[in-house]
Amino acid sequence: MSTFSPESIKSYRDDLVIETTFRNQPLKFNTTWGLFSPKAIDEGSKLLLSQIDINEDDDCLDMGCGYGILGIALSKIAHKGKTLLVDKDFVAVEYSEKNTKLNKLDNCQTRLSNGFSAINKDEKFSLIVSNLPAKVGNEMLSLYLHDAYYHLKPGGRFVVVNIGGIRHFIKRGFKEIFGNHKKIKQGKIYTVSQAIR
């Protein structure tokens, strides 16, 4: 069948479905073309989820949530806390909302936000996660780090995964802003790092 045939074009409009488990919890995601990694969970998110510590009462924020992989996985474990998923892409937010309902989560909210711009000043989290986008530039990455520090509760953790090209920038930013940096896992392409407020 041709890539451009009417049948192909029709199928491209249908949602894609990803099914997986996280710590013995079943997860299901609807995705669509145009979102990041629509056919499978990306390697960076997999690496972060394989390394992260979560408490059942954590209040979590998934910053740049895409269709909700990280935030939804966290909220399954942190079922006594609240989880907020934000993204600057309205399609990502729409699919995150769809996926919180699909996974029957009542402790999740979704919100359109450019970084932390739509997060209220009094909203604080014990765990913030992000699959940091490398192409947003150092200015936006700097805003992410500063704003994450502000929105963390004392002792709260900011855990990120990023491609190797920006890992030194993240390390320097964590040390300057948080006063600490821990490399949790170094993969071939991705690095998982943590800073604690």
C-alpha cells in the first residue's frame, strides 16, 4: 500500500496505542503523529523511569509531559499525592488528559504551560521530572532549572533525563542553583541526573 493512498492517509489519522507496565502497574497510552515518540516509549523516558525513586505520597510535576508517559507512570505509584502534567503543545495536553482518563487516574491534572509559566506561585512539588528538550536553548533550560527550584518543597527532587550534549550544562546549572548534583545513570545517549532543594 502506498504511503499516499487513501487507506494509508486514513490510518494515519487513527490514534496509535502503546501498552506497557511500570512497577507491575498496567499503563495504556493513546498517541498521534506529531507528538514526540508516538510509536513507542522513548529511550530517555524508559531510562528515567527505571532509575527513579517515588514515594506514594509524592506530589509530582511532569514538565513537558508529551502524551503523559512520565507523569502518568509516577501518579500510579504516588497514588496518595497529586500529579500535574504540563506541556506547551495543546495536542500533547489533550492526549495527556485523554490518557489520565484511560488509565483511570483521579489524582492527575493536565495544563497548557510554556515551561512553568502557567503554574501558580503557591504550587509546590516533592518531585519534578522532565525529559529535557535539548533544542530549546540554554535560556529556556536556565528558566526550567530556576523555576523547578522555586516550585520544589524543601527536600524535593528534580530528576531529569537529557541527551549527552547538554549534560555538562545541566550539571553546572544544578550546582549553581541547587548547590548539588547527582548523576544517577549514564547511558550511551541519555543521562539521568538529580538535584535536591
